Amino acid sequence: MTKPERATFVINTLKELYPNVPIPLNHKDPYTLLIAVLLSAQCTDVRVNQITPLLFAKADNPYDMIKMTVEEIKDIIRPCGLSPMKSKGIHGLSHILIDKHGGNVPQSFESLEELPAVGHKTASVVMSQAFGFPAFPVDTHIHRLMYRWNLSSGKNVVETEKDAKRIFPIDTWNDLHLQMIWYGREYSQARGWDLEKDIITKMIGRKSVLEEYYTKTSR
């Protein structure tokens, strides 16, 4: 298959598997999504979804969040890891949202990336999932799959995101990045995955990836 043909195969297969793709992080509005995505750095979505109800019971908007101390926030979010940095970021960005944006989450990459502890990936998730703006946030699952499917040789998520945006039509981005995350978790894990169930990699996988898999499993 050519690269465009592989891309079309990916789109069609994922659409069949995940016709109504859920957003992994539980939230009720752009602010709670922003906080959840920030917490998800180097932490599983499952763990984040366990912690955010505890945090949002005390503060689910920037006005209530700044009434808490950084230490209070840190104590709640500690299980998510990186709690010193994340708690300062949550407290700081809540102040900025009030002071500069009327308490609302801004709808631009530039304004989001100016917030403490908010990088490009977090901004992309919020722009895509909260506001419907075309974006293709790349996490470790998507980075892995783009390589396995011979759609990118990106050495980092920045290069992989550029490749994904070149390959896939813009009107597929918002659903597709979520579908790829779910597929990576369920069928194409980083270690110990079953190629027989991973129908996309089995069909279009990079030759070196397939050879390495068969070499390991034949021992």
C-alpha cells in the first residue's frame, strides 16, 4: 500500500471500531478539561479520573480554585505525580484566567500555551475536545502507532504531529486522534501486545516492526 492508502485504511478501520469515540478524561466544561489534561502528564487517565472528582468537589472553577492554597491542591493531586509543579500550575493559571480572560478558558493556542504548566499538547487537547478546533495532539500511543504503521519516522512527538497533519485530512483529526489512543490501549500496546488482534499493524505495519515481533514470539 502507498502511504495515502495506508492512511485511508487507518481512518476506515478506526471508524468501524470506534464510531462514537469517548473522551478519556472526565470533565464538564473547558476549565475542568484543562485541569484534567494538565494532571494527565506522566499519569494514567484512569488515575486522573479518580482524583479529579476529589479536586472538583472543592473547586471546579478558577474562582474557587484560587481560594485554595497550593499546598491544599498538592495534597489532593499527589497520586497523579509531579504534584509540586502541577499544583503551582493549576493555582497560577486559575489566577491568569480570572485576571486576563474573565474567568474563561481562552480559545486560542497562543493564549493557552501562555498559561503555567500548559504545553502544546495540553493546548491541542483543549482546543480539539472543548472547542472543536481541528488539532492533532500526539501522546505516546499515537507516537508509537504512527511509527508502527510506517506513517512517520518522527524522533519526537513534534515531528510525529507534523506528519499526522500532513497525512490525514483535517476533518478527521479530532475524532482520529482519540480513536488512535483507544486503539493503542486496546490492541497495540507498547509491550506484550498480540499482533493477531492488532489488525491495523498486521496489515500495514512497518517491516522492521513486524520482523522484530515475529523474531521475539518465535523464541
